[in-house]
Amino acid sequence: MITKEEERLLRAIGERIRELRKQAGFSSQDKFAYDSNIPRAQYARYEKGINITILSLNKIIKYHKISLEEFFNKGFDKVK
């Protein structure tokens, strides 16, 4: 069973992933998923806040050329 805190964390990760995609100029989840070599349906679940593996998250942030620290520096202050 997932806790409320874990739900908030996953939602925040999904929102941050979506934000990065849009900042990179991708209006479509499908195009980003294709370009970053992530299965389309799986990527859509990540943006919705479904549990993501560290390796998958790492693949996404490497595509955006940012560090884990940079990823988590924005939008996570309200996750408690």
C-alpha cells in the first residue's frame, strides 16, 4: 500500500518530468517518448505519477542533460 506522502512524491516527480518535456519543446508525450527511447505508454504513466524506477528517471534526466540534484531542486519543497 502506498502512503499519501509517497503519492505526493510520485505526483511531484510526474509534474517535474512533464515540465522538463514541455521546456524542451515537446508538446507531445509520444514524440518525447520516441526520441528518448522510452515506451510511450510507460512514459505517459510516469507523467501521471505512477511509480518510476531510478533507472528510468535517470534516463529521462540524462536526456535533458541535468543532474539528479537539478531535477529535485524544483517543485519538491511541498512534498512532506
